[in-house]
Amino acid sequence: MAWGPQKTTVSKSRTGCSRLGKDDRIILEANPSDNKNAVYDLLDKVTKAIPLTQVAITQVGIKVTFD
């Protein structure tokens, strides 16, 4: 029997943006149950309005699954 995480996925992301004020943030949260890339897909949608060069990811939430 294998020990350790069987699957990890990013479930949320907190970003800062140079267009926003110093203390302003954008929090992206998506359900990775059906799509393990859900947060990345959401980030792709957001960065169509805000260039990725102006976004800094400051925190992520990771879902870890043990079987």
C-alpha cells in the first residue's frame, strides 16, 4: 500500500495586481472536483482583462487527497 498524497490540485489563488491599490487583491476560487485545472482556467479568463505581467500570485490553496 502506497503512503502519501495520491492527488494534489490547486483549489484557490490570491493575486495582487499593479493596476489595483496596494492592499487590494483578487481571490480566485474554483471547484477542482470535476476539472483539476479549474483555477488555471479561471485565471486564464481573468488575465484576458488584466495582463499576466501585471499579476502576482501571492498565495494558493492546495487540495491534497489521500486514498
